[in-house]
Amino acid sequence: MEISVYSLKNVLFQGEASLLNCKTVTGEITILDNHDSLITVLSAGVIKIVDENKKDNYFPVKSGFLEVKPGNEVRCIVEQ
Amino acid sequence: MDSPQNIKKRVKSVNNINKITKAMEMVAATKMRKSQEIALASRPYAFAALDFLATVSSLDQKLPELFEVREVKKVLFVLVSSDKGLAGAFNSSVFRKFEKHEKEYPASAKGSGAAREEKFYIAVGEKSCNYLEKKGLNIVQKFNAVGDYTTPEQVHPITDFIVKGFIEKKWDRVIVVSTHFRSALKQEPHVRRILPIDFDHIKETVQQIIPERGKFAELIKEHQITFVPDRMRLKQFLIEPSSEKVLQQLGEHLFFIQFYHLILEANASEHSARRMAMKTASDNASDLGEKLNLQYNKSRQSKITTEISEISAGAEALN
């Protein structure tokens, strides 16, 4: 799936990835390929993204929003 | 004519002024470039957030308080200016725009039959604080040190304060007077309504981040977002915890982004206004320096001429 993570200062991540794990206000979730469309609010924690080279990427966030769009596209706007 | 020594002194001080203003010009130019870069760096984020809002707000439901249009009884004005002077007409153009708006505004309010509104003011930057104090207006709060480059941490106290007041119904409308950065040579003061939140207003602000001309102008075509969400597709969205909560948070967030951008733009404008002012100052200084130099040479020459004529007159008398 295509993931992009934006913060106010820069673009944190953009590209293909296989997994995204983050904390939301309702609990921790993991998003894999072909996830259902979802809009949710992120809470303070760490976003973990496993990219196509099986490399882990970690981004600490204070708050933010997550949107899973139809068409295997995920977008996060976060505050650090 | 002044004595050569006096003129020499003046030439020296003018040259020093020239050096100083030139250095300040350089500093302002680099700062301008940097603040533009910062503004641009946050654009993908702002666009994503807008797109997000487009999706969420198209769901049928009550809009949160920040979007609510109430009967306007109290208006809050926010004047964004710089902390430091020597920026040419940067601050005074903001104040002039504000005064013009003040003058025109009662007329339009009368037309709608509204009673006179109560007015409050927030000063952002030392200069606007001084200005409002001099006019004896009702300053609710002042914020300093957002100059140079703002960080989100510096803007948060301001937006939090405004949002809190809006929700507590201390004011029903918030208007910002700030400078719009059109290009490095041209800045214009703008009056914008930022609360209640209006979709088009935010979009406008975000789009204006890119200057019309100059290094970053070509980026303008890059982003094209549509604001016609597909209703059929939207029904499939799962929203957690609830669409109302998400929208409320998003509203606050967008308000913050908009304000952040306004201040970034004011920063960039301040630096480029200062650069222009310093450039004119150093041009003037070098002009003046040239003139004084000429004057110095002339007075030196005339002194030599007098001396020679005195000597030759003395030699003549000896013969």
C-alpha cells in the first residue's frame, strides 16, 4: 500500500509499505494491505511503518489524523 | 564651505552606515529565503489536512462550534506585525489597512441593521502592541517573539487563546490583519476572517503560500485538489471514535494551520520588506558618500589654490 506521513515541518514518509502500526484514541491498530476505509484520530505514541525493503521506520507523534482511502492508500497528518 | 576635516568625518560616518545597512540587507535576504522555505515545507501537510476536511465535512451531520456562524456582537481583531522596526512600510501598511477597514466596516454593518459591535484586539508583535496602545484600544492579549521564523510551538498559545475565547463566546467573529507575501518585491496587507472557520478561506490561505513570482513560483501548478468528495464512496468510511469528534479536532487543527501560515507569511514579508528598506538605505548612503567626497575634494582644492596664491603673492612681494 501507498503510505504518506506529513508533519508541519516536512514529509516524514512517502512510498510503498507493507505495514503501519499506530496508537489511536480508541486503541492501537495495525493497518495492512487492502484495509477497509477508515478515518481516525491518532494519540501520542509511535508510528511504526515497515517498508517494502522490510525496514522498520519509527516516528514519534503527539497527535494527528489517519485516513485509509479506498485504493490501498494511507495518509497521516501528524504533529510532533 | 565646510573645512576638509569636517567633511572627511562625515564621509567616514556615511560609509559606516552604508556598511551596516548592507550587512542588514544580506541578513534579511537570507532570512527571507529561509522563511519562504519553511512555509513551503508545510504545504503538503496543509493540503492533506484540507483534503481530509473535505472528506469528513461532506458527511451529513452537525458542524462543531468552530464552524458555527453566530450573530455577530463581538469582534476580535488580530493585528500581525513585526517585533523590530527598520522594515520600511511593513508595519504601517498593516495599520493603515486596519484603519481603512475600521472606517468602512461600520457602514456595511449599518446596512444589515446590526447594532454596534463590541471590539477586542490582540496584538501579535511589539509594533502592533505599541500602535494599539497609542490608539487607546482594548487589547485583550499581546504576543511577542513570533518574528524571524515561527515554530508551531510559538503559534499554539495564540490559537489556543483565540479558540478558547470563541467557544466561551467572548467573540463571535475573528478578523486578522496581516501581510500577504505576493513576491519578494511586493507585499500587501490583507484583512481575513478566520473564525468561524470557512472552507474557502482556509483553502485560499493555503494556496497563497506560494508567491506569484520568483524562485518558488513554479510550484504553484503542482497541487490540484478537488473539493467534490464522492458521496457514494464516503458511506464506506469507518470513522473512529465518531465523525463529530474527528471533525471537531480537525477543525481546531485546521484553524491552527491557517494561523500558522498567516504568521509564516507575515515573517517572509517582514524580511523582504526589511531587505528592500535596507537596500534603499545603502543606496542612499553610497549616493551621499559620493556627494560628500566630491565636496571634500573641492574644498581641499580650493584650500590648495588659496595657499599657492598666497605663496606666489609673497614671492612677488619679495622681488
